[in-house]
Amino acid sequence: MRVAASARCHTTAVTTPPPEAHGALPAGGSAGSGGPGLVPLASARGRGIVAAAVLGSGMAMLDSTVVNVAVVRIGDDLDASLADLQWVSNGYLVTLASLILLGGSLGDRLGRRRVFVVGVVWFAVASALCGVALTPWQLIVARVLQGVGAALLTPGSLAMVEATIARPDRARAIGRWTGLGGIAGAAGPFVGGYLVQAASWRWAFLLNVPLAVVTVVVARRCVPETRDEQADRHLDVRGAALAAVALATTTYGFVEATRLGALGTTLVVAVGLLLLGGFVVLEDRERHPMVPPSLFTDRQFTGANVMTLLTYAALGGVLFFLTLQLQTSLRYTPLEAGTATLPLTILMLLLAGRGGELAARIGPRRPMAAGPVLCAAGVALLARVDDGSSYWLGVLPGVAVFGLGLCLLVAPLTATVLAAAPDRYAGTASGVNNAVARTGGLLAVAVLPAAVGLGGADYTQPGVLTAGYRTAMLACSVLLLVGALTSWLLVRDRPLAPQPLA
């Protein structure tokens, strides 16, 4: 895919057709287009749409993984505690996870490209604030603002592909989006390690500014505007606010468990869970909810999202602890720690798209069950890494097996969620799945350190960190195996093409 192709793109408004229009061609349409007003993936505009989506979501994913490599240097430079470093990660994830549903709804109502571009610009400004932060709390606040921008751009990136690419090409387009976006996430530790070591951790954030400029240019030139013309213009602000407060409260309880004590932690977490329950009740009663409850009546949609929660919780825990272990216990430099995970990038580049094609051919159930099992085996191998491990025999085998598992499961998982939802809910379905994924990573980073007995400055002590690291990695393996079982029991081999609203 060449971004240069965007120079040949031009945009016109395209609206999601009403349900009864699906399958019919407008005057002047052609069967080869795959549907009314839709764009073939092989065209210049089709490549430009995927390029814009990948650049936007990849920027957000790159940033979230870059932070894992930079945390040790951030801690040294800003004199931060482990709780501060958890909030540097979780402050971003709280706003992203809680507002991403609102971002998907805004895109469906106001225009997916418009909301995506606003999110990219917001993300770039917040990234600049991260780059100039002088205290841990300044950085945390800037990361919270970054999460708001990511919540606007992330669901829009996939929804633009879903709403504009011709139906026969969508599984392949989502495979490219997943593979190339996954490369950005996997390359984060390598890019971040280089920037942190060669310049400063601040450049890991400032890099987003020029990337955002390119993303906006490609999106405005290539992506047609789409929206759900049947959507009510009412926004579920109460639901968004309640979700944000609930996630923030629950996260605060887990991150500050050492300071709050057992009773305080239990009370705070209980309040957060009650608020989450209130959010579910509110959405069920809301006339115009962010998340239509009808989506979850589909077992395929629900099962894929449960699997997403488990898998991305494990993924978040693995990346957080592995980069700490490599830098503290094995004394890797940031660049060496980033390079250690480079095989993930290579595997995603070569094989992630093939995972989507395989699922389109044989159905998603088997890849979504086998992928987490492979990942769990890789994480179990990584659990053995300690201060005496070599890279080639200790780290690489686990990273490689873990990467193969990701290649098998990520694209089918995304395509399954979207295929289970009607076209008109493309932004909402994408938002739900992204919210679930970010919540999984958020809870893992919040819960696991305290659960394995780490706190304060323990991340700087190799012996203490290694003991907690091993327990955390084994816990992540268990999460992945439960995810595999969930996929096998709940996911069925439906065609990976989104269905019109009945």
C-alpha cells in the first residue's frame, strides 16, 4: 500500500444506505463495486482509505506501546513511583476505554471522517503536551487528554474501512488494517527504544505531531464522508460520563491498593463496579444509547467481545511486564528492549493479513481458538526469562510463538465483531470492540502489579521484579487459554461479511 496514491484521491459524501437499499444498485452503479457507493480495495481511493485508517489507528497504537519501553527512563527523569508509572499508562487507557463508545457514536451521527480527523488533531496536541511535561502529574494529565483524542480517532479508523470498502473486499481490507496497524503496535517498543536511548523519552510523544499531519492530509484527500442517516442526533452524554467515572474509580482502587489497604481497596473497587452496573442499566433504558443492547443479543458479537477482553488483558500485561523485566533484570538498554520484540513486527508484517484470509476461507472459530493457545505457549516460555537468560534461547522463542498466535487471531477477531453487527452500527461496533480491548489492557496493568506483590520502587529491584514477573506472565497465559475456550464455545463459522439490518 502506497500513501503516495492518496494524491490521486478525491472525496465525495457517501452515506450508509438504509437497510432496504442493501443489495440494490443505484442508477449507474456496477456489480463490480460490491454495493451502492462503495469503493473497491484495488482502486487508488481504496488504498488511500486503508492508508488513512492505518496511519490513524497505528499512531495511537504505536504511542501506547512506546510508553512501555519508556517507563523506566520516565521514572528516573521525573522521579516517579510505580503507581505514577501505572497512571502514565492507565490515565490514557481510562479515557480511551470510557469515551471510545461515544467516539463511535459521534462518527455514526456526525460523519466518520470528520470525527476521525478531529481526533487525530486532538491526539497530536496532547502528544506535544506529553513531550514537554516536567512532573509525573503533568504527564499523567496530558496522557488523559491523549486518551480523549484516541477515543475519537480509533473507532473511526476501522468504521471508515467498514463503511466505504466494497463488501467482497472487506475481510481483506480489515486484514490489511489489522496487520499494518499491528505492526505499528509491535514496532512501538523498537521505535520507542531508539528514541529514548538516542534522544529522550519526550521524542516518543513528539513523533506523533508529524505523523498526525500526514494522517489528516491522506484522510481529507481519500476518505469519503459516511454517516448513519437513520441515527438520532441525541448523544448519550450521561452514559459516557458514567462509564468514565466507573472505569476511573475501579482503576484507582486497583492502582492505589497498597496505599488504600484491603478495606479501602475493596470499597473503592465495589463502588466502581456498582457504577459499571449502573451504566448497563442506563444503556438498557436510554432511548438513544451509545451501545444498542440489541447488539449483545447476537452470541457471535458477545462471544467475540468476551474473547477480546481476555486476550487484550493478557496482551497488555505481557508487554508491560516484559519490557520492565528486560530493562531491570536483564539490564537491556531501551533500544535493546525494543529490538527484543522486533520479531513481533516481522511476523505481523508477513502473516497477519493471511490470518484474515484464512478466517474468511474456513471461518473464524478455529483461528480464534488456536491463536490464543499459541500465545499462551509463548507467554509460558517468556515466564522463564530472568537475569541469566540469553536472548536467542530465553527471549526469542517465546516472542516468536507469541507473535504467531497474534497473527492467527487478531484479524479474524476484528472481522468477526464487525460481521456480527449491521452496517449502520459500524462505528458503534468498532467502538465497543475497541473499548473492550482497552479495558482489558487497563485492568491488567492496574490489577497485576498489586496482585503479584509489586509496588513503590520494586520495578527497579531485579530479584523482587523477577518473582512478580513470573507470576504475572503465568496469569496472562491462563487468561489466553480461557479466551481460546470462549472462542471455541461461543463463536461460529459465519461468513465474515457484515449483515444488513433486518
